[in-house]
Amino acid sequence: MMTGNAKRLARIFLNEWGREGWKILAESLPFQVEGEVFIGDPLENPGFDAYLIVNPLSRSKTAQEKLYSWLESNRDKLVLLYEGKYIGDSISRYRIRFFVDYLVAYRRETVDTEVVNLYKLENGEVVESSKLVRKGR
């Protein structure tokens, strides 16, 4: 799962998967990619190698339940959940934590500094974390 409007990072993943020849389906593309990506509803289109789900936490409770059911039955698929808002270690408040293996939380700080927090989750709990900081030029 990627949060905090991490367009650059999500684009890197999709571009690399496309270069590898993976068949990718995205709900929508909030950024441009170089490779071929199909647009459609992942919940209704099986058979892809990877999926991009956009803003899973901004959905109604009914839509979230449908998504969670789909995620549970597609644990063997590569799914990139892209959430525009920053979540970070507060993921423990959301039920989606049980469907996430890694959380990449991107945050732009003041004075051209970018912070990326990487969390590894197991059974909905953060078991490892690290922080990457990039200062502007």
C-alpha cells in the first residue's frame, strides 16, 4: 500500500512491471506511465498479473467491504493500493491493515525535503519500519 500521494513511487512500480511484461489493470491512473496499463474495475476483471486500486480508504463502508472480500480471495495477486492521503503508522486504525504486507508512506516536508516511511506488516501489525529522507538540491 502506498499513501501520501506518492505518484513518483507508484509510477516506478507500474513502469517496471510493464517493462517486465506484466499485464496490469488499474481502476484509474492518477499519473502517467510509460508501459501498457489497462483501465477497468479490478473487482470484475480477473486474470491480470497486477492491480492498482485507487483510494481504498475513501470509499463507502459497503464499497470497502466488497474490496476487502476481493482482497481476501486474491491474496496470491500483486495489488498496489494507492491512497492519496497520508496514513503512516496510523494504519492500525484501519481494517485494511490485515490485507497489507508493506506500507510505503510518502510525505513532502518543508524546505524541499521528502520522507518515505516503509512499514512491513504481518497479521495487521507493524513488525519492521525504516525511514528514508531526501533533501532538495
